Amino acid sequence: METAAHHNAPDGRISHNDLVATGRFENGHPLRVQSAANHVLRTPGLESQIDTAAHGGNPDNNISRNDLRHEIAQQIWLTREVDNLLDEIDDVLAEGAEEFVRQYCQNGGS
């Protein structure tokens, strides 16, 4: 992918032009790689978000392996945080439902 716009000359980084070249369905990249490139290009702010992941918010207009590692780690952390929050919500809803049913039954169903 990093060589898509550079005629197979690796430079260790994925530029915007590499993403565009990879996203073309006629260039021989696997469909999942082409789809990923197009997703990054079509999602507002995602290319910039990944580009700055390892630089503390400072863009360099290239996506490095370090940028990708940091972005993946951030996404894993966010997924875990959301899962934990959903577990807490489930617990609260379960406790609230039990109390509601208990009070409903004590009041004779009304």
C-alpha cells in the first residue's frame, strides 16, 4: 500500500496519494485493502486522525506504522471502555427491573 503512488518504491509511510492509488479497484490490491483505503478517504477526519496518532496531534501528511499502532491501541482502549460502560448500564437496568417487578407484585399488579 505504501508504494501505490510511488511506482513500487517503498518509503515507509502511507501518503494521501498512496491511499487514493490503493483505493482504485483496478490496481491489484486485495479487496479488503482497497476497501480500507476508501474507508479512510471517505470518512471525514479519519485520515488526519490516524496521521496524528503518534505525533501528539501534529500532522506530517503521512501515515506511519507508528501512527497505525497508536490508532489501533486507542481504538482497542475505546472499545474496552464502551464495553465496560455497557456492562454497568446492564447491571443498573437489571437491578432497576428487579425492583420494579418486586414493587409491582407487592402492589397487586397495579
